[in-house]
Amino acid sequence: MLAKERKAEIINKFAKSVNDTGSSEVQIALLTERIEQISNHLKSFPKDTHCKIGLVRLVGRRRRLTKYLKENDRLGFEKVSELLKRK
């Protein structure tokens, strides 16, 4: 799981407004961070099949959210993809 400080930092970076914690941009950023954590875990423990299944689910959820964002908010999609590429 993400540390509270790291999660708050990501939410502040991608939020549209002060109380925004569930927009597509924030969800995509949080999922990306979690995917990176699980990927690093799987480098150390390649036989952990439960983590592999969870990783596939998270990647699918992120893919659906990015597709939704791309179709409905092009500027938001470009902002998120640019900020995540810099990271």
C-alpha cells in the first residue's frame, strides 16, 4: 500500500480542486504508483502469482480510466500523461 504522505502528495499534484480525491487524473496517478510498487516487488519475488494477478487487474483498471479520460477530457489526459512521463 502507498504511504499516507506519498498518497497525499500524488493527490495534491493531480487534483483539479482542493477537495478532489477521486477524479480520473488522481486515480490514474495512484494506480500508476501502485503498479510500480508491485512491479518492483515482482522483480524480487517472480513466483508470487497473487501479485501478478493483482498487477494485471490494476493495469486493466488504469487502461480503462485512461481510455475514458482520453475520450472525455483530452486536456486532462495530456496533462496526466505528460506529468507521469516526467516521473
